[in-house]
Amino acid sequence: MSRIIITILCFAYITGFGQTDYTTERKHMVKTQLKARDIRDRATLHAMLNVPRHLFVPKSKRSQAYRDGPLSIGDGQTISQPYIVALMTQELKVKATDRVLEIGTGSGYQAAVLAKIVDSVYTIEIVKNLALKAKDRLKALGYTNVTVKWGDGYHGWPIKAPFDAIIVTAGAESIPQPLIDQLKNGGRMVIPVGPNNSVRQLVLVKKINNKIITKNLIPVRFVPFTRQNE
Ligand code: SAH
């Protein structure tokens, strides 16, 4: 009898039976990479525990999806390290009724994490192939409150503005003025700022009484914020 049980357990282990949704890996990621650092926001932790990150990376990289680092997603772009996604989400201090703008859709993972917390996410991606793939992926996974647009996020999304929060997931040399203009009074923006090909600062921008207050959070590396027709 015990031999049969051992055989079944070995089979289950080898085939990955019960592991295909990566629940164990995701829980481990939340515990060791987020809670063990400074991620305390319950909504952020809950979202990261529930969004299937492995479905946002190329099939060949699924087993690496929960590692403590960024991953290549094709077209020269990357999905950010889980900790950076969590930190940026936490710093936005978003709530269930919020409307959020993201610049740099990439795989759609950050948008999906935000979509678990807020009312609606508008996200812009400059690489057409990535925008189309992210749109299909988010639709297939049932994220009905995310709208993806292909274009240059420098200009923001004027007809959907103002936003309660704005997140820029590509490294900018300076903060685009249209994004500042489209942030609600009392709103928050998180954006990596600094020279290209170098370490940038993750900057928290707050709009208070229509004035901008900035705070450097941590040094980060991000793929560059590019421009269309330049
Ligand atoms: N948030 C993504 C990762 C972003 S990587 C995720 O969760 O997977 C940064 C992305 O920003 C890249 O896909 C890049 O093509 C895009 N990007 C760079 N400049 C941009 C711009 N001006 N407007 C919109 N997207 C831009």
C-alpha cells in the first residue's frame, strides 16, 4: 500500500500535478520577496497573490516567472521584478473607486495587478505588437476594467483624464508635463526618472493644491521611455 502511495506522490511531483497554476510559487514570492521587505499594503499583497504572473511571460519562461528579478518579454522589453511592481502599486495608495493611467503596458502584468484594486485602468504601450498581445491576454484572463491603447504615452490620455493615480513603468529623463496636467489634485504618480543607460530614481510625485511635490524612493533600472516620430 505504502509503495502505491509513494509511486502516486512521485508521479504527482514529476508531472507537476496540482502545481500547474503556480499557487505555491506565488505564495512564496509574496512571503519572501514582498512581505519580507517593506510591502505592507493589504490590497497590493492580495492582488499579487492572485494575478497569475506566469501567464504574462513567454511560455518558455513560465517556470522563472516568480523569481526575484525582471524577465525579458520580447521586443527588447521586460516585465519588472515582482518587488518593484508591488512597491510602485503600494506607493500609489489607490482605492477601489480610482481611475488609473499606466504608461508602458508591456506584458499587461502591472495593469492586471492594479485592476484587482481599482475601478478602471487605462494603459498605453508604444510597441504595437506588445499592445496587441497585452490587450488579448488581459481580455482572455477576464480583466474587463483594463483598456489598452497603442501609442506614445508622453501625451497621456486626455479624454479619460483626470486620473487619481498615474504609473509610468518606463524610465524617463524627466516627468512629462501632460502627465502632471492629467493628475487629479490630491493624486499621486510614480515614475522612474534619470539619464538613459544609467541608474534612475523611482520618484513619487504628489499634486497638492495644484503644486507638485516630489520624493525619491529608491534607485532603479528601467527600459527607456521612448518617443514616437523622433
Ligand atoms: N508594466 C510592464 C513592464 C513595462 S516595460 C509590465 O507589467 O509588463 C516598459 C514598457 O514601456 C515597454 O513595453 C516599452 O515599450 C514601453 N514604453 C516605452 N516608452 C513608452 C511610451 N512613450 N509610451 C508608452 N509605452 C512606452
